[in-house]
Amino acid sequence: MFQAKDFDEKPKKYILVEFPFTSGEGIHVGHCLSYTAHDLMARKARMEGFNVLYPMGYDSFGLPTENYAIKTGRAPQDINAENTANFRKQMERIGFSFDWDREIDTSKPEYYKWTQWIFLQLFKNDLAYKKEMPINWCPSCKIGLANEEVVKGNCERCGTTASKKNLSQWMLKITAYADKLLEGLNEVDYLPQIKEQQINWIGRSEGADIIFDIQSNEQQLKVFTTRPDTLFGATFMVLAPEHEIIKEIVSSEQKEDVEQYIEASLAKSNIERQENKEKTGVFTGAMAINPINNELIPIWTADYVLPDYGSGAIMAVPAHDQRDWEFAQKFDLPIVQVIDSKPAKYNLKKAAFTNTENGFLINSGEFNDLSCQDGIAKITEWLKVHEKGGPAINYKMRDWVFSRQHYWGEPIPIVFCEQCGTVPLPEDQLPLELPPVENYQPTDTGESPLAAITDWVNTECPTCGGPAKRETDTMPNWAGSSWYFLRFCDPQNPEKFADFDKLKYWTPVDHYNGGMEHVTLHLLYSRFWHRFLFDHDFVPTMEPYTKRIAHGMILGEGGIKMSKSKGNVINPTDVINEYGADTLRAYIMFMGPYEDVKPWDTQGVKGANRFLHKVWNLAQEIILVNEKIQETPEQWLYSAAEIKEVELAALVQKNIKKVTQEYEKFSFNTVISHLMIFTNDLIALKERFNPAEDPTAWRQALEALLLLLSPVCPHIAEELWRQLGHTRSISTMPWPKHDPELVKEDTIVVPVQINGKRRAEIVVPADIAETEILELAKANDNVKSHIENKKIHKEIYVPNKIINIVVK
């Protein structure tokens, strides 16, 4: 019934929700909030004549499924098959109108064949490479983490403090797409906070590169700064402990101290290093040469400098940077002020002078007295002319750490040959299937469990036929979810990841929803993959999603976050068992604005259930008096003319208009509120106007209520629709439209402003002429008192909204 049709004549609408991790816990109330809201959208859009694609699948590779398998002591393959079946059963029971013919599973070979294929395209275009480097490491999950997976110094998945570990890693060069990812945000309709998170994570900064020579050493240090105008104030340099150059420049006298410091620093999380108020560091014994004045400045290593920004090296200007100032104070390093601002005077013994926006240069040689803005331009040009740097753009975003040292993930289709080096697997050998293993638990060494399967690891080189070894790292769970929305367009295709013409028909996604926790990770990665595929003519659109929103969190009773330890986790199945799926759907939509944080309230669930009982009881009374009505339901189309009783007709029409407007505003809590009021008003009207006296009118009123209710509560709406004698499903009926003539208000309230200030409100007939309403406004006593003895300069009437009188 809910199958989307490729190339249908109807206008298309692609509605997408983030598919779930198959962790074993089943659907939770957060899923219910998102999936129900978009199910409402999909059902209403179908009734409005759209060809709707509303698909579902399972993000089954990666840590969530593997952790659950480890916890239960069973193979991930078995766990996944059981969990996906349970997820689908739950979703079907709740009544989500997914197109199940397009169901996908990221851990199925027929799916991840194309994930591997996309990786090979990235590799062939020099966007995938392997590098040994210090990475974020979760000692609990025993896995490498991308920068985006470390939240406040902790593993995003389990909350354990992340440390550092040197490992050879596959990287994806997402930095090559930094500008394109920023530019693409101008083409989409995302929530402002979502765009802001994308922009902040990419972190584009304009400034200058500065090259520092090192005394008695052939090495050079390049730093990026947004403030080259402070170069004369650079009195020392600081390197991140991870900086590779340290071992090349450290003096023999300082070597032992430096090595001990580096070891201690790497044991700390980035958040510890950034938030530690007590500055620590060690002098390397090396001296750099400030290119602008040739002064020697000491090179230190300190953990408050991170490797993730710029080159992991800074020129320290303690007079104008508080962290540098604190470091200089502790280690008695020079502080030279090079920015001043009149008329204030600053005491550099107390703090750095950082409010330099309107400052000018001092102690800066030929650049003295320039404004900071001019100083930035002039010194940047000087660096370029003297080949000591020049204009540069820097990004906070680092390349994507793509390797995972785990079993349950897509095998990376690469082999290593002694003769040929790193060799991609030929595309006709895809999928490279994940072999079964007895021990799939992660290792302390950082090596994937696949490394122990020698029969699988040892293979032939596709190029020369000689002995080779397979890559044993697997892809992260983000890989399969970076393109899944494309596969929904053509899920059974064995020849391509999706047919281009089908992609052209369905994409971009019209409306995409997910949690705010995924607006940097998943959203950034999927936009990167999609833009790459677009650049190589594999997909027809530059951006994957036209609109991206996010839902709020549902808290436990009393506003406390749900957790197993607190015993306050709400299981949707329990709610369905006691109250029914429609009660669950109605309550979750009624809880509050979609994007807000909302506490669960059992009394609210009971209230939603009472509302549905009211609908049911009202319907039974109306159905009872309509037993003898004969008509052809398939030809039925709601029309205001069929309701003869004027008051009843007006009530129905008013609610069609109101409820439709709230649906369109994505304000589902007020949709439920209006439906409750509509039901109560019908019940009250029934006491004065007996349905038996005009059963047709009341049947039409009930049908209007059921049509408006059906996207929210499809089960009760369908059942009552059938009881009314209809043989076509209510979900296939057209959406009701209000009759403007029947929703006109007899009178309206119009505010009156004098010179922009509200002075009165007048009640007038809705169809009043402009000349009449202006005269009535000026006759109002309060308006009179403000315009007497003054000249009216202008009279403005915005029909049905406001009057503004301008006087002098």
C-alpha cells in the first residue's frame, strides 16, 4: 500500500529519517518521536497527491551491534538477523508507513559491496591514504576514534576518557572538500544551529603562514596565525607534544626531559589539555629565528597546544594571548606589547591585552602606527615578498580517521604486495565478504581480530599474482550510513549502487530528520561522500538533502534523563500492550513542540487514550444512525455542500483549515490539541442537534474528523472508516479541503497604531471597506485623543491586520 513508484506522474516527495543502529534494545521513544512525526508527513503527503518515498533500513555494522554481540556472547551475524527482525516487527506494530520493499541492511554483502566500491573510487582519486599517526583511542571499546567521535575528551559511544595511540590508519581526505562543504550550506534549508555546527567544525580561518628558521639546524617551522600583525611580539614558540619535528631539533641536554613530558602528555585527553589551568611545558633546547626581526626565540613543547589546528605549532605572543601570557608568567619568558589602544592603558603584569580590534601597532619597526587591519595586510605581504610565508587559509577540520580495529565492519578492499605495494581490489571481485570468526572481540594491541585468520589474510596480488596480505582493519559504522539514502532509490540493483535516472527522479531528499548528535558526524561525512560522487558524475545533485531538521530529546518522568541504571527507560512495546499503538503515537506528538526537550508523563499517556475513547464513542453513535445510508464509498469526496446543518458545517470547515495549517507548520502537538477540541465541540453540538435528524450531515462530519486524525492514529481511523461502509483505505483518500466561504469570520479585531504605537483595537465587519474602517478608527475615543490638533500625514490599512496613522 505504501510502495513508492519510480517515475510516477505524481510529484515526488522523499522523506527520510535516520535508520536505527541494531543494538538489540529495539525501538526506543526517541525513534518513536522522529518516525511518527515523519510518518504523519508521509501519510498526509500521499493523501495530497504526492508520490512519497518513506523508506527504512538498518545501520547494522559497527560498535552498537558488535558491543551487543559481545555482551550476549553471540556472533554479530546472528544478533543482527534477530535484531532487525525485531525492529521491523516493532515498527510495523506502531504503524509506520514505510516502503518495506526498499528495506536495506548495511551489513549485507549486496549492500556493502557498494560501500567498498565507493571507497575504491576515493582511493583511485587520491582521497584515501594510509598513515601512521597518533590517534584518539578508546581503551574500553578498544578502537580508534575519529576527532568527531571524541566529545569533551570522552568516547562518543561509551563515555570512557579517550587517550592517544600510534597506529597505522586509513584516512579520507575530507579536508580537500572543506570549501565545497561550506559553499554547499548556501544551497540547503537546514536549521540555523545545524549549519552553525557544520561551519564551526570545518573551522575555516583566513590568515598567514609564517616560516621560522631554526638556529644551527636545517629544519624549519611553519605556523599559521590569524594575527600576523603581532609577529614582533612573538617571544617564544610552542609545539604540540605530537609534533614530528621535536625529535629532529631537541638538544641532547633536554632530550630526556622532553621525552618524559611527551609520554605524560599523550596519556591525557584533549579536553584535559585544553582545560588544565596549570600550564606545563619543557624547553626543547632549540632556538627559532623570528623572520621579521631576526631575534632568537626559544622553542618549547607544551600540551596546551594541540596537533589538530594549524601545524601543531604556534608563535606565542604573550602580550596579546591569555594562554601564552600564563605560560610566559610561569616560565619567566619575555612579554612584549605590540598592539596599543588609546586612550586606555593596560597593565600587562595582570593579564594579556586581548581587546585589540581597534588597536594600532607599536614596537613593530616600520609598521608602527598602522591599524591592526592594515598591519595584518602589510606584514602578510612582507612575508610573501621575503619568502617567509604569506596569505593562507586554515581549517580546524582534520582528515577523517577511517580505520577501525574491529571485526564487525566492512572489510577494506585493499591488499599489500611486496612487489606492487598497496593494491586496490578489482571491482569485479567485490564484495570482499567478511569471513566468520570464532573470536571477534577487539584486542588490546590495536590489531583487528581479522589479522588472526591467516587463510583469509594471505592472498594473491591482483596485479602481479604474487603473495599478498589483505588489509585487516574494517570501515567505521559511518561508512554505510554515508550513502544509504541513495540506495533507497534503487535497493535491488546488482549492477550499480543506484540507477542514475532513478536518482535523478528521487534526489535530493526533500526532508531529512535526525538527532542533533549526528549533525557533525554523519551529516558532514554523508555530504562529503555525496559531493565527491557528484564531482565524478555518479549522482545528479550537489547536496544530498534539501532540508534537515532535528528532534528534541524525551526525558524520563520528572524531567530526568532516561537510563537503565535509573530504571526509568520507557519501552514503547509496554505502552502499546497497555494502551495501543495509536495512543502511543498521539501522546508522543502531543508532548510538546517537536524540537523541544520533553519529559515523559504517564498521566499524559492516559489523557491521549481517553481522547481516542471519545472519538470511538462519538463514532459509534453516528454510525448507528447511518445504518441505512446507501452510497458508493469509492466515489466519495468530501464536500461542504453535503453538510446541510450550517453550524455543524462551519465547525467542520473551521477545523479542516486549522488542523491542516498546524500539520503544515510541523506543529504536531497543536494538531492533536485542535483534534481534541474538534471532538469535544462535536460532542457538545450533538447534545443540541440530534444526529438522527440529519445522519448524512453527521456522517460527513465524522468522516472529516477521521481524515484529519488518520495520519496520527491510522489504526482507529481505518477501523471506523470501514465501519462507515467504505471499502477503500482511508490512507488512499484525498486530504479534505476547507470551503473559504464557510470559514469567513463575521467580525474581525483590527489594532490601530499612531506613529507605530498601538493605541486601540476596533471590532469591525470582516468585509468592511477601507474608507469605512479608517473613519471608524479615527472615531475611536483613544485614537481621537492622539490625533487631535495634529496633521495626519499618512493612513495605512493592511486588510484584516492593522491600521497605522502617521501624524505630525
